[in-house]
Amino acid sequence: MAQMQANRDDRIELRATRDEKRLLTAAAAHERLDVTSFIMRAVLPAARDVVEKAERISLSERDSLRVLDLLENPPAPTPVLLAAARRRIARGGKGA
């Protein structure tokens, strides 16, 4: 399946030592890629993993069971929650 490559119009500056640049250039050449493609191929999966882990909530089995129990058996509303609901209704139900 052919994969279309999006235009890379945005720039990222990358500082490297002379030896690091030589190494990246040589590695990219061995893979028949330009340096940008070589670097992007290596770093994008790592970046996706970091973002996914940062945005995912992991619960222990005990916490998962607690959440499910609260969904099935919600606690009675507190006086503060009831007062907030009354204020919202008094405003005509319009929210933020």
C-alpha cells in the first residue's frame, strides 16, 4: 500500500556536533534516506509513545472497580452540588 508523504513546510532547528552530523548523514545514506527523513522515522514513534503515555489514565484493578461501583451506585448529591444545580436552572439552564 502506497503511503503519501505530507509536505514538510514547518522547520525545526537541530544543533549537533560535527561527529553527530556525520553519523546521522552516514546512517541516512545507508538507509537511502535524507537526514530529515531518517531522523523523523526514528523520533516520531518515540514522540507518539510519550504523548500517548502522558494522555492515558491507568487505573489499578481496585481503582477500576471503585469507578465502576460509583457509576452503578452514584452517591447522593451534596448540598453544594444541589445549590449549583439550582443556580444553573435559575439562569435558564445556560452554561459556560
